[in-house]
Amino acid sequence: MDIVPTDRRDGEARRDAALHLLRIHRAAVVRDLTRAALRLALERGTLTADDVRAVVAIPPGVRPVVVGAAVRYLAEAGIIRRIGYRPSTRAAAHARPLAVWTLADAGAARDWLAAHPTTD
């Protein structure tokens, strides 16, 4: 089997494009996940994707990578920042490493929550 070299930038661009599409096509779910991530960050100071998934159910038919769309958005906005990695606590994730995020801008987090209220 040949190993094909990969270009990290190409992989990142593909990831970013896919997450952008999720933010558009799954906007309500991404909003709920983003709100949950921000609340966790404000309450605890840190969070992982597992933490967010524990408080927001992923609807049937929606791929769980949608959590990444919310978290990545907050990182790009400078509201959270990655501080390390730890193993997933979900059995289905086989202890794969998850990014650990910390709150970088509490004011921006509160502003985002105020500008994006729940629609329930």
C-alpha cells in the first residue's frame, strides 16, 4: 500500500469549508451548541466537545461533527482558545484526543449570548 502525502493546508481548508456548510444548513443546531459551549465556558472556564454534547442532544440524522462547527466558530471569533488536549470520555470515541478550550473573552461571550437568544 502506498502512502500518499497530504497537504495539511488542504485538509484544513476542506475542514473549514465543511464546517461553514454545517453552520448554514444546520444553523439552529449550531446555535444551540454554540450557546451551550459559551455557557459552559462562562461557568467552568474550560470545555471540550464531550462537555457540549452532554448538554445538547444531536438530532437524529445530524452528524456529530456539527459540534465542531460551533466550537470552531467560537475559536475563530477569539472567544475561546485551545489550551491542550485530553482523551474523550465517551466510549464510542475510543478515548481519542479532544481539544480543551478556555474562555478567552468573557465580554464577547456574553454579547454573543445576548444577541442570539433561544427560540424555544
